[in-house]
Amino acid sequence: MSDSDTVKLLRECISGIQMAVFSVDELLEKVTHKNLYEILKKYSKNNSLILIFLISYKVYYVNFRNI
């Protein structure tokens, strides 16, 4: 896999997780069932952490891989 393919793949992963996080966050505003709310809140938090990791990795990969 070339460097440009790796960066494209990272972008796609980041975009997909962003869409999932935003969708769940929109649902949280409307959910009235307490158990479902807690599950979605946990899902949103976990995916936000994954998103931060992927963005950090992309920044590292793009800027520091050749040092």
C-alpha cells in the first residue's frame, strides 16, 4: 500500500466515524428510554476516542513518518 493510499484510507475511516458520532449525538437529544440513552452515550464516547486516535495517527503519519 502506498503512502497516498494509507492517507486516503485514514481519511475514509475518520469520515465514517465522524458520521457515526454525529448521528448518535443527534439521537441522544431525542431518546427517552434511560437504558438506550446510556448505551448510546457510551457508544458516542468510545467512538469519539477512536476518532481522536485516528486523527492523531494521521497527523503523525503524514508529518513524521520520514524522520
